Amino acid sequence: MKKEVRGLIVKREDGSEQVNYDDDNFPSYINDGWIKPNVPWAKVPHFHEDVELMTIKRGRLAYSVNGRQIILEKGDSIFVNSNQIHYTVPLQEEAVTYVIFIARPNILNSSVAVEMQALQPIVNNPKLPYLRFREINENTEQMRDIMLSLPDLRRDPFEVTRRFFDIWSIILRQSKNYGMLEEDAQTDNYTRSFKSMMYYIQQNHQGAISLDDIAASGNISKSLCNKVFHKYVGDSPVNYLLNYRVRKAAELLRTTALPLSEIAARTGFNGASYMSEMFKKSFEITPRGYRKLWQANAQEAGSRSS
């Protein structure tokens, strides 16, 4: 942690916050903080991939999430989902005190099953920008007690992880109570991720693409990326990319007179020989043979129509 920016909001060029984690090797930030009007960390819109939780210890403030202001009183908590635009708005001259917890959800990602069943239905859920826990909510007291225990544990990654699992269990329970985790909604989450990854491949197939890049474009892990591709196309994302490049090469062979080296460069293959090898595996014919066959078919079709 950088002590000189503790409590402040440091932004990257894209407007996202660079979270000042307590430990460089563990993506978690916990602070026993305070806020009042005109301090540098008030009314600063920002977002981050991490989820954020705040519990009010004393006073009253507003939390703006995607333009909507949520009032929080003593004992209330709020969960702000990943990549939501949010900021605090002081409502009184006296200092409001709180506990804030910012963490990467992947701390909890012990397996693909956990990611699919517990993390992605929350993190990628467009219906769930935030959850508020108030006095009338049955989960509020448990959430408050866990949050208030965190400052004493901030240097203990194991204990923080344990509490984070408890917090996530409450978030899941609350989301189910609100009808936000229906099976159709979960399926839609994976469909959106898959469409994003397909689009990324389509737009970037000419350059070097890794499995990390594909998974990041769908905002999911590499292991879940593999599972989603197998679910929708019955193949791995790497093979999908390779087949897409081969199909684009076939398109250029049919419609242009470009040399094989240029076609390889335009479709992301590392040289004409590698492209030819992969092409023959897919079409059971060499690129040159494929081009000749299509030219012959085109000439035959032209002679029949004349």
C-alpha cells in the first residue's frame, strides 16, 4: 500500500480507479474511514473491476451509483457491483464514519463451478448495480457485523477471504430474494460474454491474441472462457480463433488475387507455411488448390450463364 494516497481516489486515464490495495499480493482494500463536505475523496465519480462495500458507523450520507442516489444511515450497508460509476455525497457538516471494503471477486474463485454458480451471476448481472442493506432487511445486521470486523483483519488475507465468502453468501441470498438470479438471467450473462468474445476475435484476429485476451474481453476467467466456448460452439476458444482465421483466409482466396504471404498476414497467421498447414487440416486441400477450384467453378458458372 502507498501511504501517501491512502484514502484518496487515484484514477487511470480511462477514469477507472487504481485501487490502493493493502497488500500488493492480495487485491483487497479495507479502511476505517470518514468523510465530510469538501474533502478530496468526496463527490469523485469513479469505477473499478473490484466490488465495493461500505457500512455506516456514524452519521448519514448518500451513495451515488450510476446516477441514482441511495441514502445510507448508521448501521446501513451498500454493495456496489463491478464497473459501476459511483461516489459518496456527504449530507451533513459533521464527519460521517464508515468501514469500506474493496476487493476483486476472483479472491473467491476456487473453481469454474464457483465462478459460474456464485460469482458471474452477480458480477455480470445488469440488473444488479448495487444492493442496499437497511434496518428493515433481515441480512443487514449480519452484513454490518462482518464489515465492522474487517479493519482488524486487513493484514490477514486468509481471514479477509473467510469474511468475504460470508459477505458473498449474504449478497447471493439477498439477490435471490429480489429475484435477480433466475436461471434465464444467468444464461443471458454467459451469452453476453460469449458474444463479446466472438466480437473481440472478429475485430482483432489479424494480430496476436492470447487466451487471456479473449477471456478478458468477456470479463470472465480463462477456465470459464473455455467452458463457455465448449457450451456454445463445442470447441476451445483457441481452436475457434484458428478456425475463424482459416475461414477468413478462404474468403480472401475466393475474392482476391493476394499472394499467400499477404493473406497470412491479414488473417493473423505467423507465415504462409503455417497458414497452409492449418488450412489443409480444415479444408483437406491446400490454399492454392482451393483458389484454383473456386476459380474453375466461377468460370464454369460464367460459361453456363452466357
